Amino acid sequence: MTKREACLASGGACYYFRCRDSDRRDTELQLASAASPRGRGRLSFNTATEMAYHTVVQGEYLSGIAKQYGFSSYKAIWDHAQNAALKKQRQNPNVIYPGDQLFIPEKRKKQETRSTGATHRFLLKAEKLKLRLVVEDLFQKPVDNATCELRVESEVFQLKTDGKGKIEQDIPAGARSAVLTVKDPRTPLNEIVIPIKIGDMDPVDKESGQKARLNNLGYFAGPIAEDKAEAPDAKKDESPNDKTPVSPNGKKEAPPDAKKKEEENKALFLSAVEEFQCDHGLVVDGKCGPTTQAKLKQVHGC
């Protein structure tokens, strides 16, 4: 039995993720501060207001979107007055949701006057994005001074956990995934491959976001629906040979096996919420309401 924590940070923020059971080591951790886009969001232009808007798709985050449009800092977009309402709603620039619309301002040119006949150096200050991982055992004891291999996209880093079981590494804004392998025979985590899905964390007021946080903290809340990853206007192909039952109101009904699976997933989510509430002194009602969401966000880190 083991626990895994992972943390991504941008601008000093810190996010934690745990998995208590080594038997679930094939579960991907969903992180919040970098991109793992299945595709890019689309840019639309409002001809009436002459404003450009980016529609977010699953896995996108502000730094990645800013890089896509040529900005060196996400703040040029996030802090713009046209995005004030979304900023207030989401609060965290790294936890946005498919369908969110971001106003994309025009880039401003900056001119500097220098003398001719000489060489001048210009320094561009770029924001750093860090991947932070904390390795602990089931009893929350840090796995300290453990050799680890971290693969981020095509780059491989040889790292070692510190006294608190933490490692951190700068990662590119466009990183989509990472894999951590602990290489220390002193720990039951030795040679276990931990895939990390970067950028898929949804807001805590969405069920998908609640499930992801609970799963990352070690409460098995069940799988997260993949259909939410589609763009808002995406259309599914329908086969003419589709035999899915249709209800009297014209809506397709899930087959018996799918209904059974849906009920099982609901039970897993209910159990995970109740266990989390019990562990943290909350009213145990199985409902992930505002109080539970706030606590979940606090414990998880985002």
C-alpha cells in the first residue's frame, strides 16, 4: 500500500495529488497547471465588437493558450478587463473548463532606442512553470532521498527527492504528459511507473473536477467521462446501423450493461465523497456541496 502525491506549480502556487493504493498505479494523475490538449481551442471573431475570443477545450490552460497566441505571459490575457468575469468565476488560470471563452487582446509592440554601431543585448523575462511531485507512503511519511526518473514529453530528468519527498522540475508550457519512475529499492514504489496526465483538472464545482481530485487523493471515485473533452460544437458520428434503443421522447437509451456501469460509478463516487467527508470531519451525506468542495480544494491544493 502506498500513497503518491504530485504537484504542479506556476507562479509559486502548489497543487497536491495522492493515490493510496499501489494496485491502482496504472491510474493517471490529473494535474492542473500545464497543458495536455487533445486539440487546440478555436478562435472566433465577433464582427459586431471586432473582438477575438478563444474557446477552451479539454486540457488547455492559460500559459499554454498565451504561448499559442505569442504572449510571453498568461497575465496579458488573464488580467485583461474583458476576462474579469471568467477570472472571478474560475479564480485559478490553470483550472479552466471546456467551453470557457477568453478574450484575446492584440499584442502591443515595444520600442527601445539604442545607438548604432554597437551590439546590444535584450533580455526577455519568461515565466517558469514547475512540475512538483511529492512521494509519500500510506502513512504520509515522505519517501526521502529517493532516486527518480522523470520523463516530460521527450525529455528525461534524473532527480532525487528531498527530505520531504519532493522533487521539482521546470517544464515547457506546452507539456502534455509526464511519467515518474521511482528507482529506490528501499520503498515499495521501486520501479513503479506512474503516468501523469498534465492539464486535465477541471474546476471543483464540476463533478469531473471532484472525481479527479478524489482520485488523486486516493479515494477511488470512479472513471471520468471522456466525452467532456470534446469541443462544445463537436458532433459525434452516428452510424446508420446503430441499434441503440430510443425512448418515446426520441432520446437514445443506454443499453442494460451501460446502465449497470453507470450505477456502479455513481456508487463509487458516493462512497468516495462519504469517505473524504468522514476523514475530514464533515457531515457525511455523500453530497459534494459547497462545504465539501471547499475542503476538497483545500486538501488537494487547487
